[in-house]
Amino acid sequence: MEIKFILNGKQVTASVNADTVLLNLVRDKGCYSVKCGCESTNCGLCTVLVDGKPHLSCALLAARVDGREVTTLEGLQAEAEEFGEFLAREGAEQCGYCSPGFIMNVLAMAKELDNPTTEEIKEYLEGNLCRCTGYMGQLRAIQKYLKTKKGARE
Amino acid sequence: MKVVNQAIPKVDSKALVTGKPVYTDDIAPKDCLVVKVLRSPHAHALIKNIKTDTAMKVPGIECILTYEDCPDRRFTMAGQTYPEPSPYDRLILDKRVRFVGDAVAVIAGENEAAVLKAMKLIKVEYEVLEPLLDFRKAKDNEILVHPEDNWESLCPVGADNKRNLCASGVEGEGDVDKVLSECEYVIEETYHTKANQQAMMETFRTYTYMDAYGRLNIVSSTQVTFHVRRILATALDIPKSKVRVIKPRIGGGFGAKQTVVAEVYPALVTMKTGKAAKIIYTREESMIASSPRHEMELKVRLGADKDGIIKAIDVYTLSNTGAFGEHGPTTVGLSGHKSIPLYGRLEAFKFAYDVVYTNVMSAGAYRGYGATQGIFAVESAVNELAAKMGVDPVALREKNMVREGQIMPAYYGETAASCGLDRCMARAKEMMNWDEKYPVRDMGNGKVRSVGVAMAMQGSGISAVDTGAVEIKVNDDGFYSLLIGASDMGTGCDTILAQMAADCLDCSMDNIVVSGVDTDVSPYDCGSYASSTTYITGMAVVKTCELLKEKIMAKGAEYMDCPKEEVEFDGTKVFHLSSGKEITLKDIGNNVMCNNEEILSASAAHSSPVSPPPFMVGMAEVEVDKETGKVELLDYAAVVDCGTVINPALARIQTEGGLAQGIGMALYEDVVYDSAGRNFSNSFMQYKIPSRMDVGTIRVEFESSYEPTGPFGAKSIGEIVINTPAPAIAHAVARATGVQVRELPITAEKVYWGMNK
Ligand code: FES
Ligand code: FES
């Protein structure tokens, strides 16, 4: 079937099968930042935004995004770079494979939660697995990033 | 020092955090054949017949390959230096299948749907055989996993396929039995560690194609780029000159990718069809047909005199290598070599082992590589000794631990030339507030808290084996290319080697470019494993820079017409003090591109006769629910002596990450089989790796010693970090509940039943 949707700000069309998942579609469309880590909705690596809300693209049928707006890290390069600098300063993009999905969720969280506590941050990001870093460096990066952003706003 | 010991962001960090297409599947040709493997449903069977004609009719199918299409030449997938200690026990596809998930046929087609459809239509007739599933019964069992005559062991490791033995041996010093019999306190216990998955986020993957020169090109997510070339040439029975291997960025390895798990399948397809092909393992395949940690059962006898001096340690390790022997003979060695030497006052030790074949998936290399298993056993036994004696386990260790300058008889007789273990213990004790927290604290709500401790060591490369080389070239305008054969697997060797080069050459990091590994271009390096890169390849960088500086000065002297003995180089210019002449590196770099007969580059290799151990101490604080047995890790404090820390941010992340993996091993992770040998732990649903809710707070500090044989005084960091959580957490749980869990993982059930025996 034919679907139309907005991918990173651009109107695109695609012909998809009933069982095509969004993950494969966006990769086919050149959004290689979107990774697959598990096929069982456990890892969060495939996180994209649909109408601004984080979704696991491995569990979302492509047909469902017809008429909607999909954003991957390719569409958030400036924000990714900004937060990414904090992450890189901690060395917490070790292999980097989990970073795009993780950053998608961090950016969504930064929009959604005001002044999150450590517990709130952990809970929000619970679905984002990382096998390399042990999570502490990611947390340090987030806290420094949020603090800097807050400082800039005040 | 300018950039060494600085937390420099990784040279590839920007690409990674912005999600650039830098991994294998991102850069594979879009039209390459999709390759998948049909896998055995039986743990042990002989293939009688494979019918592929119906499957071949599926539109888009290019080929279906079976054992009849593969060379009858056995090889090992273990990424080790030739001659490999791991036996040559595999074919790419074999008539005999040896575990549920073993490869039966390789299918290639235009798209995944066609390949999956064809896979279902292949008809295989099996003669099902009784599997050998209990590793305790494997030795000399009448069921043989490898009865074949062309099975071969290249090294004297005590292997015998007619006895299901992948390796066996015994070593020691002094009379253990006698010393133990004279000990006031003796602990004799058996510990059991399970197979664990590395579970790197990027599964195994490779693509292959033929190039314009008729050579097989392999682009693979691997830690052992050069070994892939040799192993694939052997497996495919083609000259090594016909193979080129390239490593792009890789999404984690932890040892998994020190085994050539997936490369052979697309390579076989490309060889047969001439077409580009790729394989991407599903998570399920990565869980059922990969290279997990060797399951081990360790019998420990440990004795101390009345003053608590540990006088003898006896370890017997039974290791389960599964269907194939990858890393079997070597991992087992570390279970003794990297546990017993932690104790410096022994009068006798003995270490014996058997490594057996069974009909479960082959084990492989996983961070810690046997040391993790041995340290769980020995450190647990020491904690049990402290309990038996009624003394503080920290004090007991302070009395017995290996100290700087001591000879370590159980560690190849090497001397601990750099050892800050005592300082690690002192600092960890402060961080954990040990004296206050050591007593068990009842929280009054059915929960109790307590702390546990463990020490660890590892090596830095494989002594007198591992070889690393780099080359540095001077280019136009005087920028440097640093060519590395070591395979950065995310942990940052491209960065730290560039840091070392920048310091040696007195320049900024910006003046050095680094690229990934290409066997056609990079100097030889055995690869990134055995905690070798910083220590071994780092030293190759130091040597190379020395050579290059000489050459730069000679060139500068030539251009300035000065005696080369009299010039100096400060990183940006060569100058002659007495005449005041100088020439910049930029000019030298540009000059050598015209009318020049000597290239301005240098290359050096390094290998080390010793493998200096990093040391560490880990302390865990847990809370146990007395009702349910549920264990929650609250806090983990770790102090590491890895020698000079080359990049504190990257070393810290490695440590925190390794600790989290160790916490997973201690509390959650377990590869479970049913009675027919089917693997239940085939997804992240079943095989739980820790999320950020499961690891408590992890705190890391460094207590550096200075290793005289290492670059800038550095030792290794990569593996040691996984070794302390299992024994430290088991200890904390034992303190809290009185239940010493000797079989990992430490589940609520085990604790509950232990309390309610
Ligand atoms: S791929 Fe793991 S959650 Fe989507
Ligand atoms: S950095 Fe490798 S999985 Fe997170």
C-alpha cells in the first residue's frame, strides 16, 4: 500500500507491505541512525518520534504513520550535537550503537519533564538499554546538559 | 604530558552521537544478497539428506549451500595467534550437527522475505543421536561430540577428541595436600558459574564482495581483523593473499567478536556466486549460536593457619566449551592464573583443569576470559574463610594480598612490578565506609543491608605472543596519519593511541588522523583482545614516534644543511641551535613530496615478555528482602590500578560498564537449556541484561601504580572490571542472609530456599 508521511520535515511517500515495520522503512529511506538491537521491544535502540512522541519503531507498523510526522536523529542534528558533546565528554558513547535511540529519548524527556530528579530520569529512560557504559556516564551527561540548558534559560 | 591522562573525547564521537552511517549494515551495498542460516532443531544429529529443489524455486533465491559445498578442512573460529590453541574442529557446514542452532544450510537471495520463505521449504532428514548435555559427565563419555578423524589440535594443550577433551592439565608448586593438612582452617567448596552472553547491542554482521582484483573483501564487525583474514582463508581453502578484511565502527564486542562467528557464511556465498552478500544476525541467533562465556565448575580448597595466613590454594576447574573448542584451552588457564596469584603468602598451590565438549552452543571469549570465573570461586572461598574464622574479610586480605615487588609463582613466575592493590583496598574501604557498614543492618521492614568485598587481577596482553604494530606517516603540511591494526570496538583505542602519539610527537590531537583497520593498509596487529591494546599497541606507538622523530630531524637537517646530530625537534619545527636555522614540520612535509628518495614514515612492532596485571577492589552494598529473597544492589564502589590512566573518561566508562556487566552476571544473566538442549535464553525478554534501574549507584576511582614496561606507565583496563561484582555481591548476600550462593546468578529463589532450608 502507498503511504504518505513527513520524515524529518520532508513529505515522503512509500509503498509498504501490511507487515513492514517503521524501523525498516526509515532505514530504507536513508535514516541509518535508527538501529535494531533486539526485535522484542526490549532495547530502545530503534526509538523515533511520531508526532513528537517517542515510539519504538521496531514495534510500529509503517502503515500506522500514514499522514503523521516521523522524526529520527537525522532530523535533530543540532540538538544531537549539543547533547552529544556532553555525552562525549563523559565518554558515554562507547560503541555509540545505542546512542541515537538514547538521545532521541533524552531530547524528548528534556521537552517533557521540568527539572527531573535522578529517579525520574532513570524511569523515563528505563527502556533504553546500553551494554557498554553501565549508565552512570549517561546520567552524568544528562544532568550536566539539563543544568546548562536551565542556566541558559534563566 | 599534555594529552595523555586527559579526558579527551573520542576521535569518532561526533559521528556516533549524531547517528552517522558508520556501522557495517549502514554501509553495506544496498543490492547485496541477503544471507541466512538454516539451523538444527536437534542437539545432536547426522544429516542424512537435504532437499533444496523446492526452496530453490522461490523467486529471488540465488543459492542454497550445504555441507557438500564446503571444503572438508577443519578450522577454528577462535581469533587467536597461529598456531591457535583452540582445536581445528569445525567445518563451515558439517554433516554432523552438534547443538540446537548449529548451521545446516546457507541460503542467499535478493531479499529477506524470499530467503525466509526458502528456508521453510528446505527438507532435511536427520538421524537423531543422543546428545551429551551434562558437562560433568562429558569426559570419557561414550557419546563423542567430535569422533571425526580429521579433528586436530595444533598445540600441546592436553586435548583428545576421543575423550571429549578440548584441553586438560595440571600445574602447581609445593605439596598442597601436605600444607592443607597442617592448616588450622580449611575451606573446601564448589562454585558454579554459568554461560553468559556478551549481548553487545550490535549483533554479529558481515558483508562480502569481490573486488576489481578478484579478491574476496570482507567488511566485518570484528575485534580481530587480521585473524579474520587467516581464518577465512583457511576455512575457504584459498590463499591468504586473496582475502582483504576491513573493520568499520563496531557496536560493541566484549570478546564475542574475537570469534569469527558469522563471517564464513556470506564469504562462502560470495565465493560461490561472485556477488556481494551480507549476513545480519538476529538477536535470537546472537543468543543461540554465538560465543558466550564458558560455564565452569570450580572446586576450591583453601587453607590458612591460626593467624589467618593463607598458605595453600587448590583449584580444579571443569570448563564446558560446548560443541566447539573456541577459546576452550586458554580461558580455563585464567581461572587459576588470575585468581591464585592474588594471594602472596602461599606455600603451595595446585591448579588442574579439564575442558570438555558437550552438545550446547560453543563457548568463546567474554571479557574476563576465565579469570572472572576463577575469581568468583577463589574470592568467595576467601570470604567463606573469613566467616569461618570470624574475622573481617578486608583485614584478612590486607594480611595476604600480593604486594608490589613480589614474585607471583602462580602467574608464570612474573614479578608484580607495579601493584597498587593495597591502596585500592584502602580507598575502597573509605569509599564504602566499610567499618560502619560491614555489620549487618536490619532495616526494620523485613529488609537487611550489608556489604561484600572482592579483589581481582587480569593481564595486559598475552606475554610473548601478542604483537601490535602501528605506522605513522608525515603528510603535506606536516599532518600525521596514524595507521593502526588494532580494532577499536568502541572502547576508544583509536583515540588513546592518538593521544599517546600526540604526546610523543609534541603536537595536538588535531594534527593526527586515524582510520579504521584494513588488512591491506594497516600494519599487523593481532587484534583487540586479552586487554592488550593500550599496553602492547601503545608501546608500538611510543617506539614508532621515536623512530619517526629521528627521521624528521634527519630530513630537517638535510634541508638546512646541518649535521643531524646537532638538530632538535619541538613538534612544529626542526632547529639548529648554534646557527639559528630552523625549518617547520609543515615545510618538511611539503618538501618530501618533491625530489625525495626516502619516505617520511616510521613503523614499529611491539610484543612483551610479561603481562603486567592491573589490580582492583570492588565493594557491594545490597539490601535483601528476607520475605522473598530478592536482592537489590544499592551501591558499588570500585578502585582500579590500571597503571597510568591514559584517558580518565574512557577508563571510567570501561570500568562502570564492566561492573554493570558483572552485576548482570551476578544477579540476572543465565543461559538456560531444557532437557533436549534447546536454549530458552534466546531474546532480551528471557535473557535479562541490567537496565539502568538494576545497577544501583556505581562509583569508580583509580589508584594508579606505574608500570615500567608499559607506555607512559600504563597497564590494561578492559577486562579486569567485570571480575569483582559476582563474588562481592555473593558475599554481601551471605552476610545479610547467611546464605552463600555458590551457583550464579544469585536469584531470589536461591536466596529464599537457602534461608528456608
Ligand atoms: S529494536 Fe529493540 S526495542 Fe526496537
Ligand atoms: S555505548 Fe555501546 S551499547 Fe551503549
